[in-house]
Amino acid sequence: MRIDYAHRELMKKPLNVTVSEELVARAKALGINVSRAAEAGIESAVRAHRKPGFLKGQVGPVPSSFFEPLPDEELRRWRD
């Protein structure tokens, strides 16, 4: 299946979220589109998690055994 990314903005997923009643009322009073604001906030959070260094300190060192050659029987399984 091919996705036409030119229409990506039209592809939306209905979602129920719980937000402070007061915050929603204030946003609506200011003319803020709550759905667009929520989407922008989620997009910002996702972007922040993708920044270099986000996983720094969360991933341990690679064990030296990772760099050792595979045993012959395992190599045979990959080749055949």
C-alpha cells in the first residue's frame, strides 16, 4: 500500500484525551484550536525524544561478546 504524503495532513486519528476543564475553557476563550494545539504539543514531544543524546545514559555499553565472531554452527544457519 502506498501512502500519498501530500495528503498527510488529512490523515487524522480520532483520539480521546483528558485535559483540565479550566485549561480547555481558557484555550477556547482565546480562540485556540485545542486539537491543533494538542497535536503540536505531541509533535514537539516526539521531536524532543528524537534529538541526539536523548538516550544518553539510558543504554549501557555494548558487551565485548557482540564483536566476537559467530560460532561455525550459527554461521551455517545464516548461510543456508
